[in-house]
Amino acid sequence: MTKILVVEDEPDIFQAVQAILQRRNFEVVMAEDGPTALRLFYDIRPDLIILDLGLPVVDGWHVLSRIRDFANVPVIILTAAGRDEDKVRGLRSGADDYLTKPFSNSELVARVEALLRRAGDPHWTQPEFGDGQLVISPGRRTVTVDGLDVALTPLEFRLLSVLVRNAGQLLGVEQLLSLVWEDSSGIGAERVKYTILRLRRKLGWDDPSSSPIESVRGAGYRYKSVRSGS
């Protein structure tokens, strides 16, 4: 049975979506917030995701970013306002379609079925990243530096992946908190700083002057890819 993960914090909307899709013989699983959505995403590997943007704890943008780290599973964004900027940002961030609330039963079913026809089997891993020094395998969640395996915690792996995926781009502390931490409420800049220091130490890049993970005082951090020379 085709599995659809619905990420929606309004029970009435979820129940309506569930009823519509179950009549079409889809298996529907609900998540009420971002962390629950990500756990279910990893556990059940859905065939399609319907994602509300206005979620508690962790917003839909963060959830979408994390999903795209590991799979090309189709994602339909639910947006209440229907603002053009949200639609454009969603599509550029990796969403496949969007649906504006309120929506009709027939429109929801048509969009879901169209995406499933086009998508085929989701690919759950991205190609390895390698720049001559660092190799990251998202599917196996492994990291090597100069051919040696490095054991990272899930948080450290996410932080390194975000920095590498945005190689050469300066990422501010608030951006990193949003992209890496499942719940960034109450977490300050010091937490990011110490996690960066721990990550450098594990990777053997203790010397800030030669580390590919560069600190820019008062601005943030960036990864300087050896391959690109950035």
C-alpha cells in the first residue's frame, strides 16, 4: 500500500486529508510537528509527503531541508496564505508541488496521484560528496578524512553535511540553528561554537588557520572545499 506522511498540526485538516486519501486506499500516517515528522520519515520511508509550513517546534522549511538531504520522495507543501513568495521558496527548496488551504477533495487527490505517477520509486540516498580530503556518504551516514573513518554523532553529521552542501557560502549562527538543530529554542551561539570545535577536533582540523571549516568573527561559519578552492 502506498504510504503518505501528512505533516499537519491542525487535527481537523489532518482528519479531512486522511479521510480523502484513505478512500483512495492510501495508507496515511500523521505527524503533528517537525521532529515527529523527521522520525517517521526515517522510520516508514513514505512514498509521498504532504507538508504544512507553519509547524510548532521545527518549521516546515527545516523539515523539507532535512528530507532533501536523504531522499527525493515527492513533497506537496500546504500553505494557508498562498503567498507567491512561499510557493517560489518551496519549489526552489525542493518541494514538488504546493496546495493552498482551503482545497477541494478532487484537487488534493489529483495532485497526489499526478506526483506519484511521475515520481516512480524514491531514491533514498544522495551521491557521495568528495573533495580530495573529505568524503561524506549520506546513505550510509559515514565520513572519512584522508581515507580514515571518522565517527560522528547525528548532530555533528548534520552540521557537517549542511556546511559541505553549502561549500563556500557563509552561514550565520541562526541559519545553522534552524538547519541543524531539531529544536533550536533556547540554544545560543555558544552551542554552535562548541559543536564546531568538537567537529573540527574529530576531523583532525584543530588548527583554525588551516581547517576547511572557517570561522568568520561575528558572521558565522563556512566550509572551504579543497576541490573547489572556495
